[in-house]
Amino acid sequence: MSTAAQQHLDFLWPTLQSREEVQAADRLCREMDDAALAQLLRPHRSTGNPGLQDIENRQTFDHALQSYCLLTVAIIAGYVPGDLGQDVRETAKVFLNREPVRLYYEKHYPVFLPSLLRLHVNGEISLPQSPSDVAWGGFQWFVRFSGRFDKDRNLEAFLRLLDGFQYGDFNISTFIAGLDNPAEALSGIVKPVDLMNRRDRAVLGMLRFMTFCREFAPALDAMSEAPLTQSACWFYYAYWFKGFREDVGGRVNTCLRIFDQWIQSSNSIGVTAALEAEKTVDEVRTAMAGLIDGHYGAALLRSLSQLK
């Protein structure tokens, strides 16, 4: 592996480890026994929504896992060496092999990349790599892109609804029903941030999710000459497009149909704005179709099947 790849690792790993959420997750792992950690990271669908403090702590683990996912993408892109060195390898092993944590990302809320990294640092597989200028450039773009969305509070509010969270009588069904009145639905997004309620943040998050999809799919297409990197980047967000394809795709398409109705019923936005809005909705719909059909993940799955 090139000297440049080692230099990238020497910069990337300390950067990831210095993230507040990674340090917080490591601290919780040290402080909590297996029973307490399993209770924190339990599946909410069968046990009910966790309390506010538990939600915050679970978010800490989610963001820590995202950091390990980013490291996995970097390995596959050949941006960092596959031989991570003893310090990185042992640190990752301690976190990813902790049983309640492993069950959280492998069973309760399946996320593929941490599982691959766990197998890699355990020496059970060697992650496939295909370094190239396109792969490195794709990874560098992805770092910037994911940095814009991974801690977006509004986006998280919308994604939690998609994932089945319920807050009193507020859930994905009542949220979608509330979109029938565009003036009311959009009134909250102009409020000062400290006055926004959960519904206001979810409306903003829905708009952010559509921006995310509209940008993500074309960028993945541009990585076609680096298919392993393309696959790894898609798998970084595949939880929303793979495991819950019918729910997410159907619900987002419902939102898009409501947007169509808003555009058609509005007398104030003007012809040019209406045409641009229709174009945006069509682009999001096309992007969603590509993101949920799974084809972006094929190259990595194919490569991994050859390791067996």
C-alpha cells in the first residue's frame, strides 16, 4: 500500500477518534455492564420508544458507528491501507465485538459496514480494495457530503418517523396527514430554531432528505468507474434504502405526491417556480427509485461472495 494511504490513515483515524460521540460511546461501553448496555440498545419496535436520555445515548452509538462506517469506506476505496495497524485494529475490535453493540448493528438495526469492519479487524476476512483516482476522489467527496447530513437534527427527526418512532399521537401517519394543509405544514419552518417543535423539524427534515436523495444518486452514478467505492458509499446509508425499502420508498413517494398537489393547487408561486418545483420532485422520485433498488450495492456483495 502506498505511503500516501498510510498518511491518510495517520490523519483520518485520530480525527475519527477525537469525535465527541466516539469518545462518549467508548465511555458508555466502559461504564455499563452487558445487561445495562443491552437495555440501552434494545429494539424500540418491540419494547416501546426509549426515554429522552436513552435516545441521546443511542444517538451517541449511532454516530460512533458512522465513524467506523466511514473508516470502512476509506479501506474499500484504498484511501487507507487494509492493514490498519495494531492500535486501530484493537480499538475497533473492543467496540465492535462488544455483544450488545454487535447485536444493535447486526440484528436490531442492521447496518452492513460495521459488520464488515468487525470481520476485517478480527482477521476473518480481508476487505476488498480497489484504489484509483476515482475511488480516492469519490471518498473525499463522500467525507464532505456525509458531513453535511450525518448530524442534521431536522433530518434525524424525519428519519426517526420513517423508522417507526412515535411521540404520543405524533408518528409517520399523523405527520403525513398534516401535510394536507401546505400553509400549516410550512408555517413552522420559518420559526426561530428554538421555537420549532418536533413536527416543524420533521417537515424541514423531509425537505433535507429529498435534497440528500437528489444529490446522492447522481454522485454515486459518477463513481461507476470505482464500483467498490460506489457500493461502500451506498451501504453507508443503506439502512434507509435497503432494510426498509417498502416503508421508506412508499412514504417518501406519498410525500412527493403531496408536493405535486401543493404545486398544482398553488396560485402564488408563478409558472417558472412551479416548473422548477415539478422538476425537483421528478428528480427526487428518480433518485429514490435508484437508491432503493439495491443495484449500487451489487459490486461489493459480488466481491465479498468471492472471498468465501
